Amino acid sequence: MNTAKRMDQIRSILTNYLSSGSIKRTARELKISKNTVRTYLRRASAHGTLSELLKLSDEALGLIFYSQGSQSSQHRQSVFESQLPYWLSELRRVGVTRWLLWESYRQDHPDGYGYSYFCEGLRQAAVRQNLSLALSHVAGETMMVDFAGKKLAWMDRQSGQLRYAEVLVAVFPHSQCTFVICLPSQQLLDFINGLNAALLFFGGLPQVILSDNLKSYVSRADRYEPQFTELCEQLGAYYHVDLSATRVGKPKDKASVERAVGIVYNRIYAPLRDQVFYSLEELNAAVLGQIKWHNAQPFQKKAGCRQSVFDTYELPQMRKLPGELFEIKKITRAKVQRNYHVFLGEEKNYYSVPFRYVGKQAEVIYTSEVVEIYIDNQRVVTHSRLQQHKQYAYQTLQDHMPRSHQEWRKAESQDAASLLGQADKIGPATRWAIEHLIRNKIYPKQSYDSCRAVLRLAKSYSPERLEAAAQRCQKVQAISLQKLKRILAKKLDQVPEQPPSAHIPQHENIRGPGAYQ
């Protein structure tokens, strides 16, 4: 008898044999072997008559029929189970294998289990140690956040260089409603901006923000009392939200956001894989469209979708956002340089101030979006903050430049279209002259100085005289700055042109029609 019978099957064997009195008939009717019938009858006969045994409860019968194993078998099982915790811990050590442990086990217990049963016992014990508990999440209580392991790319239109964005994922585990945003980095400033964007998207405040031990979130990891970065603590105090961190190396503490990251790969990364984005804003707009679509998809095994469950059960339990989002403000001091710019050292970029403040000390207050510059306790300018990857870049307002610099910048910025537009205002011959000067150079920019000098002749003389001088040059299809200057200086543009004479003078070297007869 290899497999023990159930209690109802044992009762059927005893009842059938009691009525028939035949082992063979009982085996045939119950479709079991005669040896099985004999085994159970033998065990029963050692404890009384069959009619008396059938009156016992299942528990009492179990003590009779299920405790009949040999003492050696029970001892072998107890020894094996007592060693399981030791073997599982040994398997974590370098070089230790199941075969090595089994050989040691058989040396100490020659009558122990075979290798196959040994491995199966270890596997089942390992599964029992790694059991998962199905958690029920309170609606609106916790927002879990995590950075995805893979990044999304966008292309800098000016340089053509690919830039990679960190992807922050936030989820409310009760509804699985998800938010995703692409950030320049995982640094503290960007992380705070990501949290702000997530709270704005969900439209309310949770009781707890849970993340793993990010450097921008946790300053010192601890199983019971982790310490958070100062700015994150300021954010928690501003929103009246508790901060919480997972245990180190325990991703199951935030299993919902871990699973959400995997779903984000399928529903955001994959659909956008062949699209090219030319700014972080373009990338985030596409991501936001995909995440809204994802939240609106119906559940497969229950009614509703992530967004509807969130709106129905979670949002009503959440507190409203304050009138303004939490904002990081940093303060530094810098001297206004001779080029009327202050240097912001954190990002290594320059911002302009009015040129009259050159040499003065400025106080710079900046956030992730705005740079404010104060001089003598007065705010003199507000700039939009440059992207941090653009180091040593200048942001200059034209009003801050002295007039000479404005004129120089204006001249430098002129192109062929601008020069031709100014020539059109003077006349068609002047436009022809500018076009001819531009075409005569391999690189058109090399002719811009000459073109500007030609246009300045209209101020030195008059537009009418410049147009007349250009007309004289156009007739002979030859133009240069010096030629125009000579015409205007000698007032040749004001001299009426003599029409060519049709009279042929008499001369001995000129032959007439008679010479060809």
C-alpha cells in the first residue's frame, strides 16, 4: 500500500467487508487491491471489532490508521525537518550545493532520504519561508514612488545629441492609479519637482509618501527610523504628509509601484519607442497622454478602471492641495561681471542684469524654474532658469545692454533677408546692388559688411542719390562699394547721361559701302 486512503475510503472498506465477509469481493467492488483490504483489516483487528470501530469519530479512527508507520520512519522525518533551517542557511554560502549537503546528511544518517526527496523537501521549505501576504491598502492613504530602471530619450534640436531622462513613477496601491513624469535627473531638486507634479496630477494629498532609500530621499537608511533629506522633510511639513521608506533590499514593501514600473514599460515605453521628441516638455506631453489612457483602461477581472476607482474611493479620502505647491528656493551671492552678467555656480550659467550695475554685489534667489536677481535689496530682473545640461550658457536681455552693444548685436544678427528688405525700401536698383554683392562671395556672410556700408550711403547722401548711383552701375552690370562711393562723391549720379550718337565721323580709315562692290 503506497498511498494512504482517505477516511471515507477506509470506512467503505470496513463497511463492505463487514457486510460481505469477503476480501476478494470487497476489493472488486471498491476497485482496490486485496493487499490494501488486508492491511486495513489487520490494523482494525488490533483495536477491536469492525462494528465498534465504525462507531468512532474520524479523529479517533485517524489515530488508529494514520499512526501505524514505523518508529524509524517517524524518526527519519523528524530528523530531516529539524535540519531544514540549517541547510537553507548553508545554501546561501559560497560553494555550498544541495549535493554537498545531501552527502553530509547521508553520512550522518545512512538510512536517510534519497537525493530526489531531499531536494524536494528543501524546495518546499524555501517556498514556505518566502510566502507572500495579500495586503489590503487603505484608500487614499499611501502614495508609492520609485524611479524606473530604464530611461527615456529625447533629442536636442540644436546639437542633435540624445539626452536621457529619468522616469519617476507614482501609484496609489488601492486603485493602482498611476502617474509618470520624465525628469532631467534623480537629484533632489528634480525629485521634489516630480513629487509636486504627482500630487498635482492626483489632485490631493495622501497621508504617507513611501519610497525606497533614494539618495535624494533618505539621508540615512534604517529599518525602524530612517532619516530623510532636509528638503524632503520640509516638503512633508509643508503638505503635512508623513514620509516613509522601505527596508533596505525589500522591494516587496512597495510591490504596487514595482509592478506599476513593469506596466509602464509596456504601456508607455513600447508605444513611444519609435517617436522622436525634441524637448523634455514634448516627451512629458506624450507620456501624460499614455498614462491617462492607461488609467482609463477597464480592469480585466473586476468592474471599473484605475481612474474611476481612484475618483470614487481614494480622492474623497484625501486632503486638498494648498494654494501653492512646495517650492525650493536657494540663495547665493555673486558679483556683477564686466559683461553685466552674474554667474550661477550650481549650473555654471550666466544671467544678465542692467549694465549700470557692473561691479556691484548681487543676491541671487533661484528655483528650478526662475532666477531672481536682487541688488541693494531691490529685485532688478527675473529670468527663466536655463536647463542644467546647458553649461556656460548666457541668457541676456537686450534692454540690459548698452546702446553700442545693442547696435553691434543687431548688426551681427542681420542676414541676407534683412539686408535685402532694407534695400527694397530704397529702390530696385539698390536691391540689385545688394544681391550682386552677396552673390559675389562664396560665403554670403563675408559680404554683409559691404552691404551694410552700401546701405549707410543712403544716410550720408540720400536714398534717391544711392538709387540713382545704383542705376548707373546696373546699366553696365558692374558694382562695388568703391564704385558707388566715387559716383556719389563726384556727383555723377546727378549728371544726365548722354545718349550714344548714331553719326559716324569722316575718317580715311573708315570704308563705306563703295568699298564692298
